[in-house]
Amino acid sequence: MPHVIVQNCCNDASCVPECPVDCIHPTPDEPDYATAEMLYIDPDVCIDCGACIDACPVSAITTDYELTAEMAPFETMNADYYEAVGSAADRDHPFTDPRIGRKRPSSDAETLRVAVVGAGAAGHYVVSELQHRIDVRATIDVYERLPETGGLVRFGVAPDHADTKKVQEQFAKSRKQSGVTTHLGVRVGEDVTHEDLARSHHAVVYAVGSLHGRELGLPGADLPGVTAAADFVAWYNGHPDFAGRTVDLSHERVVVLGNGNVALDVARILTADPETFTGTDMTDEALAALRDSRVREVVILARRGPEHAAFTAPELVGLARTVPVVVEPGDLSASGSAGEPTDEQARFYRAQKLALLQSLPADAGPDGRRVVLRFGTPPTAITASDGALTVAFDDHGAPSELACGAVLPSIGLRGTSVPGVPYDEGTGTIPNADGRVLGPDGAALPGVYVAGWCKRGPTGVIGTNRYDARGTVDALIADFHAGLLSAPSAS
Ligand code: NAP
């Protein structure tokens, strides 16, 4: 009975080294890992030992005989992946543990002191990678501006994705280990400066994430009633910066612009039974607003065709089991314009998404709630009149419009700048080479590093940050061993 990876796979690959038959792919050292929507178990190679189940931090692995009806599509998705890219038995990329081949430091070796700014997933994985490296002894100070840890795992992951949020238990275990001190409610750049941290540590690693939505830049984007989906997410999850925000839920329709996973999250939150969220991280204020909501339809407008859909297949499956999802107009092939991708994994994802879209129902459920996916419909302007908004868009060359009560642009996220640290407004990231922060002259600033979304931009899922952090920690430790980091001059 093979095992199956299901929707909430976090891609952190904790399961990979535990598998005695190397049947979980892509592994972090395989090229297709960086763009993998999830990891997959090859049913023909799995020996049903269960080691992966114990290792998974988010309970995303189950046996095929324990699959619920809701999880059933994932059995096919795991098998289809190997059908498309080739059997796990033929892969020759064994996962390598970075501890292998490294020497422990001598007992009189200097202890590396690191400040990590940000206690979300990226910050956690920096801490965890430093703890797992046997060639240094490190003490770590974690600085978090909020009164609680977790970053976007706490304030971005949807409240009904409780299993995904379990990864915070792993974060907490790391922080409890000796040598780690967490400083909550400390704003770097205000309460302490970058220079303060640099003086008291060998290295400072910025892992401050991407909290805010990207600017839409359309006429009407600043109208009341237009709220970045990222702000809406932070509000219903109780992020203190977003307390008191309101989104008008008094109309039957909400329009979401962009079709990434954040768009699917907000569409699900707006159309699901609000009682799903009782007892979750959702605030009482948001729960009350959803109970009073008159929203029945969320229309997701994507500027490109279904072949470019930014959502992942697991999240579309999750949305479609919560609320009817319909594609309008139903002819998906009419939107297809791009050439075939060259690599097998990309071809697999495209075919899988098109098949899922084609399998969706044609209409709303009995209570009229539904999510509508529209492709090839770039928005052109937003206008307001009589307490409602109108989104104008190009519908395959013809002007069209939709009336609604609220517009939620969900067009990606931008990084957070920190006073005293370089920041590229264009990319919304901290300029860097392999995690080494670059100064205005393009040279690496000694002792300053970056990890996570503020390093590479807001792509991938939670566990993608683990291997991103490994790259940064590799650079940091190499610089330490090369004598490039100044010893702390203050405690
Ligand atoms: P995203 O995946 O980058 O999607 C952005 C969407 O906005 C795309 O459809 C993009 O279309 C569109 N867009 C960009 N600029 C636009 C513009 N000016 N006008 C109209 N549309 C525009 O962003 P996201 O949804 O914010 O997600 C960020 C990351 O978080 C992703 O890696 C995502 O997978 C991850 N995430 C994961 C989960 C989960 O696994 N459950 C949940 C939430 C978020 P084009 O493709 O045409 O540019």
C-alpha cells in the first residue's frame, strides 16, 4: 500500500532523507525542485514503511487506504507525476546531507554569533540550518517586530489550513534549543539599528519577508473598496498592522485580480461556510463580517490564459472541494496561446491544470455560491458609483465590465525594506548574491546576509525557504571560516 502526499505539502523535504528507497521527488538537489508545486511519492517504488509520515512537519502524507474522498485526487496526482517525468527508480540524484564531510570545530574555536531579523519561515530555516551545521558552534539572536513569531505562516496561511500551520511547532522547537534567544516586539531600524546588531554579532541575516501586495497601477486602484488581497489576508488572520480594516461584503460579487494561490485563498474564505473558521486563527471581527456577508460570487480575473495560471493544482483541488468553481467561458482551448514548455515537469503541470479546469462543474451550487475563473481578461480600470465598483477589463480584445462591492488585487507581494539595509524598489527585494547583501557599488557588504522572500522574491511555498536558507548559511559560514567576518565588538 503506497503512501500519498496530499494538498498541504510544504516542500521542506524533511521526508526525503527518511525514505529508504528514494521514492520522494523532486529532491532539493534536483533541478525541478525550485519550481515544484509539491513533492510526490512514486507508488511503484514506495515500500510502505511509513518513515516519511513521521518526518512530515505538516501531516501531509497518508497511506492510500486512509485517503478520504477529498484527498482521493492526490493519489492520481502522485502517480501521474512519475508517469510524466519518469520513475523514481531511474533517478540518480540522491539527497545529500550537508553535514556529511564537514569537520567539527576544535573546542577553542570561536563561537559564531548571528542575528536573524524576522521570525517567519525564512528566519526559522536560517536558525535551523545554523543548528544543523556541525562545522560551527553558533549562538543566535532572533529579532521579531511583532509580539508573536510565525510571520506569514501565522498571518498569511489561511485559517482553515491548520495542518500547514503545524510547521510552527517545528519552528518553536528550534527556538527552544540552547544558544537561541528570541527578542519579540523589537523593530530593527527603530528600536535597534543595523549598526547595533552588526557590532554585537559576526553576521546579521535579514529574513523580513514580503507582507504587502504589489501596486496595481491602474486608474481607480486607490478607490475606497479596492484592497490588496494581502491586506485582506493579514486582516482576517489578526495581523496587528491591519486591525480595523474593512472590506465591503454587502454586495453579492467580489472581483479578485490575478490568479495565484493568494487569490484562491481569498476566494475560498469569501465563499466557504464561515463556521469552518470558528476556533481558528481568524479574528472574531473577521468571522462576524463573514457571517454577515452577502457575497455569493467571487470572480477571479487573470490577464493571461489557463496555460499561465499562477495557482498550483493542489490549491485548485482544495478550492473546488469547498465551493463550486466554474470557468467562464468554458472553452479553455480558446485562451491557449503559449508554446509548449520545454521541460517535462512544466508540461506536466500545464496538462494537469488544464485537465482539472476541464473537470470543473458548469454552474454554482444550490445556494448560489461560486467562484468564477476567467482567463485572458486583463483589467484596465476601476470606477466607483452609487456605492459600488466597476472593473473594466479586456475580454479577448472586446471591452467588458463587472459590477461588484469590492476589488481585491492579488498580483503578488513586495518585500519589506529595513532602514540602513539596501533595498531594490523595483524587485521588492534586498539586492544580494547567493544571500550576501550587496552595497550600492555592487560589492558584498561584509557580515550582512538575506534569506527567504526578501532575497529571491515571493515564490514557492513554506519549505522552499529551507533550501534558500541553506544557501545563505553556506555563504555565511564560508565567510566566517575565511576570516571575512569581524568579531563582535559589543555584547
Ligand atoms: P503569484 O503566484 O505571483 O500570482 C500573481 C498573479 O497576479 C498572477 O496571476 C499574475 O499574472 C497576476 N498579476 C501580476 N501583475 C499583474 C497586473 N499588473 N495586473 C493583473 N494581474 C497581474 O502571487 P501570490 O498569489 O501572491 O502568491 C505568492 C506566493 O505565495 C506564491 O509562491 C504562492 O504559491 C505562495 N502561496 C502559496 C499558498 C499555498 O500553497 N497554499 C497560499 C498562498 C500563497 P501573470 O502570470 O500574468 O503575471
